[in-house]
Amino acid sequence: MHFTRRTILGAAVAAACVAVTTAAAPAYAQKPLVIGFSQVGAESEWRTANTASVKDAAKKAGVTLKFADAQQRQENQVKAIRSFIAQRVDIIAFSPVVESGWDTVLREAKAAKIPVILTDRSVNVSDPTLFVSLIGSDFVEEGRKAGRWLVEYAKKSPAATLNIVELQGTVGSAPAIDRKAGFEEIIKGNPKLKVVRTQTGDFTRAKGKEVMEAFLKAQGKSINVLYAHNDDMAIGAIQAIEEAGLKPGKDIIIISIDGVKGAFEAMIAGKLNVTVECSPLLGPQLMEAAAAVKAGKAIPKRIVVNEGVFPAEVAAKEFPNRKY
């Protein structure tokens, strides 16, 4: 997550916090912990797995989970958060649709003395105390990983220039902003790599296919590389590429992010070249963090998930290990 442009607590505060461990979730002998959780939606394989992880972890921890699906609309999340405040839940957790526009409702949660934990995505707020912690991936680093893989590929390519088209995630969302920034940071000094078109595919297969069709009509066979901000858009784009009579993974090199099973299946089929991992299995960490906060313990402002890069060469071997 790109925190240089957001106001958060410094290293001194983080150092003073106690780490959230991965020990077994605590049992609640008396009143169960109540968490209100607002999910972005169900736009991808990743999000479906993320929801399942949260629900499963809550059940195992004996937590009462009040779940709300925002259907990718910020106004729905704001309504859900206000409903959680009215219900006096112990903890509010949510994965924000976009970064901005949260100050008012989060101030309401703070005034009600209900701690807020962010999962997966961050918010851009004026007061860093409006949320306790962010649990999730480093999206900027994911973009960098994608860029580094492409730089190495470019070294071996005989082409003088590699024209790149980019399928961005939802406009204004943290992963879309940060995955773009990280990728650009790595490739900007390379004269061989040129982004010729970039447009949102809204993290969905259908929109990824639609936008890729438009890219192909505009650029034709001059497209050498597709960088997709998530696997679902890449999988949609693969269909568009095939329908255009081209071979995905060969005629057009495809780089995506998430590491879902569908991406590994595409790599095994030779249609996707690499996926950068972004783990959705955040449920256990959320339950542990919420329990610690409820108990009055300090937790790190930022809890980062360890993730890898999986090129097509390792897809068949790694596939059986995938949990989502």
C-alpha cells in the first residue's frame, strides 16, 4: 500500500504496537465479539475467496458477524457502516470500494467509540486515527513485481519496442491506483517499454473482455503486452484475444495480479505468462486483530501479507497448493 501519500502513524508508533500473531483464535466465554463487515462486492474469484475467508474465520472464532455486500457502490458501504454504528457492534471492518470520501462516516464511528479495521484496501483520510489498522497486501509492491517481471522479459525480447496495454481496476480504488503506480515506477526508465493504452476494466471478466476488444480494434497486432490489475480482467481479455484470432500468452504477453486458480489454469494452458500473488485469505488475521483491539491491546497500524510471483513455468507444480 502506498503510504507516502497518506497520513498514518510513524514507525515509532508501529514499534510500540504488539504484533498480531497467527495463533488459534481465542474463545469468547461470555458475550461473543460482534463485528460488522462491509464487503466491496463479488466482482471476482479473489473477492469471493476473501468473503469466504472472513465468514469461515468468524465462525471458527465464535464471532458474531454482521455481513453487508456493497455491490461495488460506496453509498452502500456508508449505509452499512451507519447501520453497524446504530447496532452498536464491537468492531467495524470493511474493504473500501474507493479511497476517498470516508472522513464523515468514520468520524461518526469514532464518536460512537467503535474501532474500525480496514481489510485489503486503504482509505485516504485527514485523520489517521479514524481507523485502527489496515490488514492486507502492498499493492504498490505488487505493481513493482509485475514491472520487474516485464523488464526481465524485455531483456530477452528481440523487439525494439514492446507496446503495452493496461487494464486498470475500479477507478479511485487503492489497488488500481497503487498497482498502476508501482508498475510505472519500474518501467518508466526503460525506453523499450511503452504503455500505449490504459483503461478501467472495473476488476471484472466481462469488462476486461469488453475493454480488450476495444484495445484490439484501436491497436490491432501492434499490442505486445497486456498488464491487467487482476486475474479476472486478464481472463476476460484472453477470450477477446482469442476471438480476434491471436494467441494469448504468445502473440500478446499477459501479466496479471491476484494468483487465483483461474489464472493458474490459464498459465497451464499457455494463455497467461505470470500472475503476482495477492492473498484474499485475510479472515483469520482480521479476527485476531479485532479480538486484540476489543481487549484493549495495541496492534500494528499496517499488517502486510507475504506474497510471491508465479510465472507460467511453475504453474502446474504450484496449482495443487492453491486454496483460492
